[in-house]
Amino acid sequence: MKTLEKFGILVLAAGALFFTSCSETESIDESLALADKSVEFAAICQDSCTFDEELTDADIEGLLLMREEEKLAHDVYMHFYGVYGQQIFLNIANSEQSHMDAVLVLLDGYGIDDSALGGEGEFSNETLAELYAQLIDKGSASLAEALKVGATVEDLDIYDLKGLLSETENTDIIRVYENLLQGSENHMRGFVRNLEALGESYTPQFISVEEFEAILAGSSGQAYGAGGNGYGNGGQRNGQGGSSGYNTADGDCDGTGTSSTKGNQGGRQNGKQGS
């Protein structure tokens, strides 16, 4: 099944939505909301990339995909920070901006036109635009649902990055994608810990349960390394998204906190299927 079609079906099947009271909102431990920001800067090529290796069509499609997929994450998290005021959304949105910047460095370095749009919730990929609307509707029901949306976005991002890593031999791309992957794993841990603080849980929808448990058992303080093995078997991906509808509820529990913002811009046009 194409990845985005699968995502749309999963969103439709997410279950009953519920409202979260101010007391539930305030129960989140702010210490769990801090994203690991130091690793994000390591994701950008800067002077370490050569930009002289051959790019395949799949490499180019993957870069354009990740550019807008990262923007999807950024825009969703910034929206929910505005609704709920929880620090985790602002922190991780900032991290997503550096992810987007890292992919842009690759696009610019290889002379590839950036197709990402600048407006919040605007995407050159129509499927991503539809997916954004679905996620906003789902997460508007409650803080817990918004955190589940965050975990789902990272789940999908991890799945796609692993597939793209298995399909490329370009060392510049590998360096950046591995860094983005570690950042997404950090984000996943943050969202899941905050869900647990609310007495909620998350079940992986794209990566395996074994991969999910290994991520939760890992450390968010690890430094980025270059290279890595064991990303699984990639496959062809041509993601098309489904659609879903949700009732929404306005969140009126304002949160406080300061942090940085980050925006991911990427486009999701190839699907990727790995095992």
C-alpha cells in the first residue's frame, strides 16, 4: 500500500476524539518537552559535503520529498504550539527548521530547484497539503491527540528516512539523512514521554514495534555519527495520501515557555516501502 494512502487510512481509524482539560494540559512535565537541539546543527553539510557525487533520479525525488515532509512537521507543530502553548511543539518545530535547512543545503549544493512553498500549511505536493489538514483536524481535539499526531509524523519520517538511506549511495545525502534520522528519533521519544505524562500511549503505525521499542530505549543525548548500517530493505515508494475528516475542538488552555522554532519543508511525492 502506498505510504500516504496508508497514512490517510490510519488517520481515519484513529479512534474516538476527546477533549483535554486545563489540568491535563498543565500535567505535562516541561523537563520532558525539551528537544535535543545540539544534534540538529550537525545535520547541515556546511563544509563537509563535496557536492560532486552523482545523483540518481531517486536521490533527487527523495530530497524533494524530505524537504516538504520536514516542512509538514514544522507547520503542524507550530500550529499546535499556538493552540496548546506546550513547549515541546515549539522546541521540536525549531529542530524541524534545521532539518529543512540541511536538506536545502543539499538541494542548493547539487543545483536542484527547491519546490517547497513558504506559507504555513502550503505545499507544492497536493497530497501533503491534504495530509496537513487531516493532522490539524485530528490534533485539534485535545492535547493528547496533538501529541499523538506528533509521534505519528515522526514515525512516518523515520520510516521514510530509513528507506531513502537504503536506496542511496551518495555520501553527502547519507550524512544528512542519518543526522535527520537521529533527530526524528529524539523527537519521537519526546512526544511519547509527554503522552505517558498524560496517561496516554502511542502505537507505531509505520516502523515496526521492535524498532519503536529500540528508539524509546535509546538516548536523546547521543551525538550524531557519520555512517551507519542496518536501515533495512528499501523499496519503491510513490506515496499518495488518503483523506479523512474529524471534528475539532478549540484548545483554550494557554501554555507558557520560550524556545526556538524550526520549520521543515519537504515534499512527499515518492512513496517508500521497506520492511
